[in-house]
Amino acid sequence: MTRICSKGFVMASFPYRDRDRMLHILTPDHGLISASARGACSVKSKLRPLANLFSLCNYEFYYHKERFYVDDGEVIEAFLGISESLEHLAAASHAAEVFRDLTRNSPPDSRYFNLWAYTIYEISQSERPVLISRLSTLRLLAEAGYAPHIDSCSVCQRPVSDEADFSFRTSGIICGRRSCESTSEDSLKLSAGTLALLKHTLTAPFSRLFRFSVVDEVEENASQFLDLYLHEKMEKEYTKLDLLEHPFDIDLSELRRDCD
């Protein structure tokens, strides 16, 4: 049996067996791990606060027979304010699902942990939490090697500073020159403001990643692109944000923060 101490964010928390909870925890040194918190659904359990969704904790694990178990720990930040707003909760849940999917089979990388740290903090504070959530997933894809090509035309390689079509087939923008114009149905027009926002998201240091201002038109255009690009690269439909448009048609079980 090996004992391991690590910081970690709770990316998912769900009932397991009788009163246990199974946690997906994103750590800087061990990547995304699954850990059992025995008895964490009990009101008197010392592990209960360590099993709440989105919480950042100092964990003490023991590793036995290729399984992690939460033995003890302390909460660093619970981000309780996220659950007070449906918009913030949906935004955080959407980003967490994408982070889980991408890091589940990836080698441990502290960049993912650090990016999530900035993301969850910004979502908890921002007046545009859904945009923050979407942009964070683009940066995550870029860190994993799936960045879109938006610095220059993907056909002629010339710089593009104005609006341009983005081709999902080539994962790059196409300028307005007649020889390069895209006639495919998989393209989306991106405004100059949207391109500037995307370039910032792909290149800014994490500490400046969410330091920008946008008008509503840019947010709408960027959001459309970000959802389509995420679906294209992950080959999956993400539905957490649908909760904001159809609040009575969504299963809320995965959005609960605490034990039953």
C-alpha cells in the first residue's frame, strides 16, 4: 500500500455502493484519477466535504491494488457560489466534462491542472461564465495539440486580419481571395473581433487568458464556432449548456454538488 499526498480538483462526484462516493480528481502530478471516498455520503463523514463537485482540496490517498482511496484531506476552496447560479453551474459542469474527457487517457500534465484552476476561478467570478467555459475548452484542445489554424489562410498561407471563413474540414481559416474561397458547406464566417478573441485565447498566458472585453455580437459568433469546433474534435455532443435554454428537459442528477 502506497500513500500519496496531492492537491486536486473534484471534476465529478457520484454515489458508489452504499454510502461511498466515486470521485474523478484532476491532480497536477498524477493527471485525472478515480478515487473512492468511503462513507462520504454520510452526514458525519470527514470525507464528505472532500467529495463536493469542483472543490479544490489537499488530499491524502492510499493506493492499493491499482486503486486510489481518499483517506483524509482538507478543503482549500469549495467554490460554493457556483451552485447559486444556474448559469454558473451549467458553465462549470460543461467545462468539467470536457476536461474529464480529454485528460482521462492523457499522460499527467500540470498544464491541464493549472488551466482548470484559472478556469473554475474565472467561471465563479465572471459575468460571462458560459463564454469563459467555452473558451477554456478551446485552450484545452490547443494544449493537447488540437489548435485551429487561424493565423493565416490555410490554403495560400497569407496573413488574415479581417473576417474570414473557417473550414472545419481543414481546421483553418480561408481568406477571401477568389483562388482560396471555400465553397464547402462546413465553413463558418468569423468576424475580425471573433478572430482576435480566438487568437488571444490560444496564445495568452494562463494568468491573462480571461482578461478581455467583447461585444455581444462577438460572443455570439465565437460561441457558435466554439461549440462546433468542440464537437468536431471530440466527436461528442455536449449538452450541459442546453440546460440554460431548456431547463425542464435536462437530467439534473449530474449537476448536484452534494450527497443525497
